[in-house]
Amino acid sequence: MNEGEPFWTASRVASGAVVVVYVVVAALYWGGGMAVRVAGFCVLPVACIWFSDVMGRYRGIGLRFPVGITSESPPSILFVVGWLLLLLPALLGLLVLVLP
């Protein structure tokens, strides 16, 4: 996030609203335990949407494995992947409703 840029952008408000809908639906249909799991699932996609510039700069190596993130990721890619991950449950739910 750049200096002078508003914190509450349209994408942050929309992604926050999606998370609230997911958590409320999970709580109503499956109880509090599932609502907590759903909220936990949403942490990484929301972080990629809200803080894609910071997440893109992250580089690190696995603890004991030679595989790791060795270069920076473009923030725009993280933003799109975050939205895809966040909307995946809704898309799967629609698919289940549409298919016989």
C-alpha cells in the first residue's frame, strides 16, 4: 500500500463482504466450528488481495528443503490468485447446484 492511498479500497470491501457471507452461511448451516474453519481458509486469499505488494516481496526458503520462494512475485498475480482462491468455494457451490 502506497503512502496516501486509502485503506478501504473497493476490492478490500468486496473481499471482506465475501468472507462475512462465507462465515455467516457456514455458521448457520454447519455451526461455529465450520465457521472458524471457513474463516481460517479465507486468511491467505484475503492477505493476497489486501497486501499483494507486501506478499509479493516475500522470499524465503523452506526449513530443510532446497525448494522455496527465491524471487519476488508480481503483486497483480497475487491479487488475481487471491480472488480466485477466495471465490473458489462459491464457484464450486454454484457448480453443485447447477449440475444434476
